[in-house]
Amino acid sequence: MSEDERIYVGSKPILSYVTAVVTALQRADSVKVLARGRAISSAVDVVEVTKRSFMTDIAVDDISIGTERLGEGDAARNVSTIAITLSRQKS
């Protein structure tokens, strides 16, 4: 089993990412759901739908938020980021 899978959330439908998370949790010990900017709310939705509807035995281990600087010079702007780490609860 791999140590950590990463799911990058973008503009696809939420259920596409939920399916990816469920599949990744079957292969890996933990999954990191990553997003930035406007996709942050979608990433939170992915985690909540996965927890409530598909896999009730997962736990949120860590939530990290931050800011990335995109661009250079006068065109540079700050973009918010989030990383949510999920793992299966051990019974």
C-alpha cells in the first residue's frame, strides 16, 4: 500500500472527486484532498459527502490552510489553499 494519495479538487462535479477519494482510500492508508481558490468549498463538500454518504468509517486527521503567491511583479496575487487529510478509522 502506498503511504499517501492526493486528490486535487477543481471544477469537475463533486461526485467525481468523491469516487476518487473512495477508490484511493481502498488502496492507501490516507488521502489528502487539496484545493485552492474557489475550489476550496468544493473540497469541503467532497469530504462531507464522502463521510456522510459513502464511507462513515473515515476520520479527518488534519486540515491545513495557507496562501500561495501566484504570478510575478505587479500581476502577483495571493490564492488561499486547503489540504484535508483523511484516513480510515481502525476498528
